[in-house]
Amino acid sequence: MALFLLSGGQVDFSGMVDDALLESLGIEKGTRKIINHEERGRILRAMDGRSYKAAAGGSLSNTLVALARLGGSAIGGPSLNVAMAGSVGSDPLGGFYRAKLRRANVHFLSTPVKDGTTGTVIVLTTPDAQRTMLAYQGTSSTINHDSCLSSMVSKTNILVVEGYLFEFPHTAEAIVKACEDAHKNGALVAVTASDVSCIEKRYDHFWEIIGNYADIVFANSDEARAFCRFSSKESPNSAARYLSRFVPLVTVTDGQKGSYIGVKGEALYIPPTLCVPVDTCGAGDAYASGILYGILRGASDVKGMGMLASRVASVVVGQRGTRLGVQDAVKLAESITYKKERSKIFSSSDL
């Protein structure tokens, strides 16, 4: 298995709204908030008559779909085998979620939680391309470490852990055990920062994984500064350099300003791929797929990986919706050729 994701499963409801709706609901624009069942109902009722769509969501399921589509042809090597373990309910939304991932060639390996409710995230995007995320957890926070999960992790090249899961202490314990399984079997461990509030609430849990297991960390500039306990005045370049002292590869995205890839205490600047922004939701997820694609294809050219990741993100930002399209993925995969060789970044890896 090329890549295996440990994440909470959820269905995203996304739509365009104006600032007035957010104000009427008492929601601060551009934030992420955990909501309960009643709040979810109130917000969805407020969306009546507006156009919105449902998708198999979750931050890193977006990454998985993009990666499966980038690696879906023989370009650069055999097709990538992409899979996910997560927690979804046995309700209709859970069935919708699993079916959507299967259609995108992402294998969903976990058994549905009996009588469980699938998590949902309502993503509200304003005309200035700012997104506001309202998360109802449902059963998506519950992941248990058992022999089945251990067996699946042992067969993967890269284990990706979604940072949102650190909000739940019992799930954090399962993550540590899964990371131990991954390293025991020679797999790389990648961690997504997910959200500043997650980092602040579970700082020690994040650093337990980062300090002991992580080979790759994905973060935006605010999240990277939160990891480093840097002030807002510090540059993302400084944060990338600092984090790369502890982790072999760190990516720090900075929106339309570009991104940085940190390796061995140094940071390489990756210029942005210009586009007309339509919806910024999913940009970081798309960027991560480009980096993972490069690693799984045996790339040693960090600059090339970063440029591909930037292009993938720009395609997603320039469209409505968080998913990389099939034809766009084929064109992107054709645009870059990697020389297959042992990675100079992960010296202990046999990828």
C-alpha cells in the first residue's frame, strides 16, 4: 500500500454565503468552531434556499483523492494504492462517504460504527474567498488501535495522521501506537497541523508525535508559528527552518505569498502559482498531495516537489470545491518527471 491515512471520516456541506448570514448566526468569519447537533440543524436551516453541495470531506480525504488521481495512471510508475482508516457511522451519510471514496479509487478499510452518526463539517465561503468551518464530530473522533489497524499500518509506505484527531485524548493514544507500528515496519509518518486551536489545546500531544515519530509535517504559516511558539512577527521561513531541526521534511504554506520547505535547518522558498482565487478551501490539502506524490514517486528534487504542490493547490483554489479533478490530475502528473532513486531526505527509508 503506497499511502495510508488515519483520519476522522466526515461529510462536508459547502456553500457560498454573504457576511450578513454569518453575522445573523453569530459566527466569526474565517474561524473553525466545534458545534453540537442542535447548532448543526440551525445552520443548515439557515442555508435553505441557498446553493450548497455535499462531498465526502475531511481535510485529508481531499488529499487522498487528489493523490489517487495524480497516481492513477502509469505516468512515473505503477498506479498508487491509496487507503484510509477512519470512523464513520452506519447512517446514510456514512454510506455516502464510503461510496464517494470508492469512486475516487480510495479504499476505505474501516467497518462502519453500528448506530453511529457520521461527522459533518459545514464550510461557508464568503465572496472574498474566506472560509468558515463548523464541525459536528459525530463518531468521526473515535479511532481505536487494534490488530486490524496494526496490520493495515504495517503494509504501508507512508502513514498520514490528521491533526484534528489530537483533540480527543483516547484517539491520540491510538495514534501513538499506530506511529510505532509504522516505524517498526519502515514506513514514514506524516502529520498535518490542521488548525491553530488544535495545536494550542493539544500542544504536548503534537510534539510527542513530532519529536518521536514524524518524518513529514504539513502546516500553514500560523500553524507553524504555533508549533514553534513564535509570535506573529516571525516569518514562515523562520518557522520552517526551526521545525526542520526536529523533522526531516516540513512544508509551511503562506497563501498567495508562496510556501517554504524546510530540510535540515534550512528552508527553500517555493513561489506561488498564480491564479484567480475562487475558493481557498482545500488549498493546503491539495498542496500536501503534491508533496506526497513526489515522495512516493521517489523524488529527490525538493524544489520540483514544491513546484508541483504549488500547481496542484492553484488548480483547487481556482475552482469551486475542494477536490482535484481527474483531467487536471492527469495534466499535472504529466507535467513533471521524477528520477527514481533513493531519497536523500529520508535516509532511513526504503521507499
